[in-house]
Amino acid sequence: MTKIEKRKAAFIDRDGTLIEEVNFLSRLEDLRLFSFAAEAVRRLKESSFLIVVVTNQSGVGRGIFEESAMHAIHAQLKTDLELDAFYFCPHLPTDGCRCRKPNTGMIEQAAQKFSIDLENSWMIGDKAIDVETGFNAEIKTALVLTGYGRNAARELTRKPDVTAENLLEAVWKITEN
Ligand SMILES: [Zn+2]
């Protein structure tokens, strides 16, 4: 029997972390990649991280935009960046699903599919719920101060492993360990 090699992953939030925060982003013309995103993703790949985007998209469940509009945005992001997978939660906060962050459903699904080494994996995001997702999944956590990050830094009662100005700085800190 061959032993399956487990890979570490960087679970990255989308809005406010990889791209500029736009309320209920649904149009390609409103998509603004952060200038440092490509370099940050490239450095993570060089350090053998699998790159998994995990995003709450309740705009789908609320009927604000079509799921196809979101897929078009993800297709564009996949063209621009070396991303391995996307997981999204289309549900409303009141739906009580397992996938909406800070629940860990998206991380668990990805961990199973890609045989992820969670012990060496990170959750990176700009909201308190992103960091809490990492706490709940018992993986390492990085808060970025773009998007809603400054509010999150005040809200969080437990400190993330890393706090950084933006995704690239977070990646420097993560990969130097
Ligand atoms: Zn969900």
C-alpha cells in the first residue's frame, strides 16, 4: 500500500483578503485584485502550500446575485492567480449550515478531498469569523489588516498566530517559520 503524502494548505478568504472588499460583489468589472495577491500566492506555492479559497457568499442564498455570476468571478481569479480550489457557502447566517464560516465545513471538505495536513495549515482572512474558523478547525491563523481587518483586530478576544498589514506580509511571516 502506498502512503498518501499529506499536503499543507493555506485557506484564504476572498473579499478583503485576496481582492478588495465590495459589498455583494457580483460583476466582473467590480473585481479588484490586491496588487500583492499574485506574489503572495506564488510565495505560498513555492513553500508547497495548496491554495484553497474559502468564502461566505450569502448573496447567492439571499437571491442578490446568481451563483453563475460568482463562478465567473472565481474563473477570473483562477486565471489571475495560481489557486487550487474554491469552496463557497451560499447560505444565510440563519440557515444553520455547517459550511458558513466560522463553521469548519469548507475546511473539512477540502481536507478530505485533498488529503490536507491540517496541523501545518493556515486560515488567512480579514474578518473575526475567518480567524475563528481557524480556531474552530484547530489550524494556525493569520489576520490581515486589509478589508475589515482593523475592526477584527479589536473584536477578537483571542489573538491569531500572525497579524499582518496585508496578505503578502502574512505570507512572509508564515513562510519564514
Ligand atoms: Zn453554508
